[in-house]
Amino acid sequence: MNIVESNQEGVVVLRVGNSRIDAASAAELRSALGAVVDRGVTRFVLDRSSVDFVDSTGLIRIDKVVQTFPTNREDAAALAGGAA
Amino acid sequence: VTSGAAPALSVTIDSRMACVGPLGEQVRTACLELGMTAGAAGEVELSVVEAVNNAIEHAYQLAEDGRVEVTLTRQGSRVRIEVRDGGRPMPAETLARVRVPRVDPADTPSLPEGGMGLYVLTQLMDAVSYESRAGKNALIMERRIDRSGPPSSTAQPSRT
């Protein structure tokens, strides 16, 4: 799972380099997002513009990370679930 | 297989999650070649991926020394996809009991850990059935080639 982090006008942007978020790559994505959350980042954009396939396992893994957010959960859910 | 027509696609993979993505892309390509819209081909791809994920996770319990065989055959105006494995059979009535996963964004955790895949494929396909005989399991899915929108009715699961 290739994830490139950048900071655009104060917002952390995580660009997913893979075209697929699936059962093979979801654990790695979850751990990468978890590492960002552990640094105290509670607002970020998950840029899925390169992603053209997400299966239910991938969706669940993203959701698990969102659920670890102590605050702004609705904002994060909206970002993670937004249209690609 | 049942019609005698040559499959448009026949692929056997090891029971490893890393093998599923490339298989999914082959399925999508085969559907496009049959004349499906990009959206419909993507829905078949997703359904096959969910079925193969289930075979690896549940039938083989994530053991990587199994095989999953996928065949895609045109049958008139429909495409028939068979996903076969040699692992543990799905418990009786599992397919018949598939229901809408409970999703509540205000609750934690909001998405269930399991049961999503079967729900997804029964929603996207026109017909879904499952059979298990002599250590061989097969999930059989059918979808109209010219349907690009939602189904006229939810796939009626059956088990033989």
C-alpha cells in the first residue's frame, strides 16, 4: 500500500497510490492511517482519486480507523466515505 | 459449464488475497468484452471479489494452499459466473438468511466485521445459488448482460 502524505494549507492529505483498497491491501492502509491518527492528527483528507475499486473488507478497515477518532467522527466519516 | 459453451474466462488462483485483485481485473475485462457497461462490469467484478474473498477467508480459513476456480460463461442474454473452492462448505441457510447489514454511523463500531460480502453480491446479481457436493463448493451467480441499473427485484438466493 503506497500512501503519500502532504500538507496542503494546514490540512494533512493522504493520497492512496494503489488503485485498489481490498482484502489484500486494507490491513496496510488501516495501519498507515492508524499511525497518522496516533500522532494526534484528527482531521485529514483521504485522497482516493487513484482508487477505482473498494471491496467490503477495504470499506470496513477504513471505518475501523474512523471509529478510533475521539472527536470529529462525523467529519472523518464523511471524508472517508465521500465519492471517489 | 452446464450449457457446453466455452467459458469467456476460466481462471484458477491460489487461496491468497494477493491473487484476488488481478483476478478481479480479468473478470472486469471479460465483462466489458461481453458488452457490459463499465458500471455493470465493475459490479460483477465486485461480486466475484467478495465471493472469492469469502472462499479464502471462510472455506479455506485463510490457509494459502487451496485453490479457487472462477469461470465466466455467456448464456444467451446473461453471464453466469461460478466460484468454486474445495474448502469448508458454507453452513446451510447462510445464503437464504442474508439480510441488510445494520449500519449506524452514530454507533461504534458502525460496520459489522462480516456478512457484508454476501449481501453485496445478492444485491448486484440477478440470481445467486450455492451448492456443495463431495467436498466441492460452488457459488453460482447470474447477471443480465444488458442491465446497467439496479435489479428489478433482489436476487432470490437458493441452495441446492
